Amino acid sequence: MESLGGLDDATKNTEDTVVSLEEKKEKRRPFHFWTVNGRTYQLKLKSSTVDKLEAKYHRNIMNMLDDIPPLSVMLTIIQAAMEPWQHGMSYMKVQNVYDIWADEEGGNQSDLYTKVVLPTLAVSGFFTAEQAETLMQEIGNV
């Protein structure tokens, strides 16, 4: 009868497995990139910034996405997503970036939501890989 105690014998029965490249689990993109006026911003929410957003709005971010949120909320989400990667990015600076994007590059609130906020949430782990892929395909069709 085999002994059930200890891990010493457990390593003797392991097998080496080879995983083909096709089977390798696909990783989520590391960031969403938003380019405005020739400058590319990295966007991704970390758990600490999600905590700040949820404390500010007293609700889960996902509950705020049933409809297009107010511009101030979207810009605050973008500020939170930029914060770890763009040192000193204040809300006023994010407003200025949005103004340049809207005035000079033809951006609008609908595009901000579909092309910036939702993809940022997708790379931040708010959706499963399948949901994110479907979402990005739907956004591409808009």
C-alpha cells in the first residue's frame, strides 16, 4: 500500500509535458494605448486605482457602464488608468488631452467611451478574454 504522507515520493511520479505553441494560453494585452497629438499614453487600471474610483463613486465600475457615463466620469477613469504610467497626470491635464483629441483629431464622447474607456477596462481585467474579444469586435463594427 502506498504511503499518503509527505511530498517526498510525489515528485518521483511527475512527467514532463510539452505544450505546443498553439496550446499556449494567450495573455491579455498589457495596456491600451491612446495616441493624442503624437503622444501615446499607456492606459491600464491597477487594483489600487480601481479602489480609488469605487470609493469616489460609491459603486462598482461595472455598474456604471450600462450606458455612456458622464464625460467627467470617463475622464476620471482615464486619469486613474494613466496615473501609474504618466507621473503627475492631473484631472485638468486629462481634460486638456481630451480637448486636443476632440478639437484637433475629431474625437467625441461616444468614441471616447468605445475606443478608450472600454478597451482600457478590457486590458485591466474587467472582462474575460472571450468577452473582451467580442467587445473589441463589436467596437470595430461601430
